[in-house]
Amino acid sequence: MVKKDDGAIAPVIVVGLGRFGVAVARSLVRLGHEVLAVDEDVDIVQRLASDFTHIVAADTTDTEALRQIGADQFDRAVVGIGTDIEASVLTVLSLAELGVTEVWAKAVNAKHARILEKVGAAHVVLPESAMGERVAHMVTGAMIDYIEFDDGFAIARTRAPESVCGKTLLESGLRARFGVTVVGVKQRGEDFTYARPETFIDDSFELIVSGPTAKVEAFCALH
């Protein structure tokens, strides 16, 4: 049904149609990807039949069952199974055995994540943990938005601290003083623009800053 990626927009198989899996599948469709949505629960598949062009019920822990629905024709897969850890792990293992090279898998905790990585998941997502971390940073009031990466790197959207206002980025010396880089700036009512050395920082500005996590957090806490 669906051929492997040949340079066009890549098709994706999404396994596990809970809230996470459905959200991912719908977003992929919206982005122009062809999606094969799969769940072992026939009732769920019937309920979502009008949402997806290609949707099937199958036991995804069974490698042969995955082969029969054409999973071996995909390069990319998302495994959104969270409540049944055994099913999650066996599904990832089966997809890897079929040659699916890019598997994104949802994990419910750190130990689950480590197991998924060992059996073939190229990317592991802990959505609750990641969102909790993000919300915690925003609740402090220092950040408007926040994304942290696995390698100790973070990007944050924050209001311009008073100590850097009334200066250009070059004059403020943010990288030398705080170890962060201003990627972009936003003035109220205008779009974000790329930051340049001559960009003048007003106290109404929002900044997009990047750098080591601890330094980004320290910079945003200057308010």
C-alpha cells in the first residue's frame, strides 16, 4: 500500500491510537504525510475510521502480523503504546526486525525508555515528563516558553532582562557574560526577527535564547 521513502514526503506507520498516538497521526496527516494508523482494539479502529484513510486493527507485538499489514514497507514509525509496557517493547522490537530504521516510541518512565532504546527505538519520547519540565519552567514566570534537549542544551523564550535593555546585542555582551546566544527578538505586535549584533534591545522585547541548560535558566532568572 505504502512504499518506503524515495525522497518525497515520507509515509509513517503510527501504532497505538491513544491520545498521544492519535495526536501524532493527525498532525502527520496535516503536514502532508501518508499515515497508516494501527491499534489492536477493533472498537478504537472503528471509531477512528473516518479520521484516517488507512487504519487497521492488528496485534503489533506479532512480527508476522505487522508484515501482513505492510509495516515492512515503512522507514518511519511512531509507537504510542504507553499503558502496556510489554506490548510497547515487543512492537518496537518487531518493527526493528522488519527493517524499520526510524522508530519513535513513547515511554512512561526512564527504565521503559532505556529498554525501548535497547530493542531498536531510535528516538524515545517521555511526553508527560517533558511537558512537566516545560510547564515548571514557565510557571516560575521567568520564561514564556522552554524546550530542553537531551544533551544539556535548551532554548527559551523570555522577556528581556533590565540589565540588557537600552543596548545593542553587541554592547550587552550576552554570550561573554552569561554564556547564552540570542537567536531572535520580538517586539509587541511584530513577528520574530533574527538577532544581529546591531539589534537594539528595548524593555518591551521578548528574546529567544539558546545555550547550556543551566546558563539559559540562570539568564532567564535575571528578571
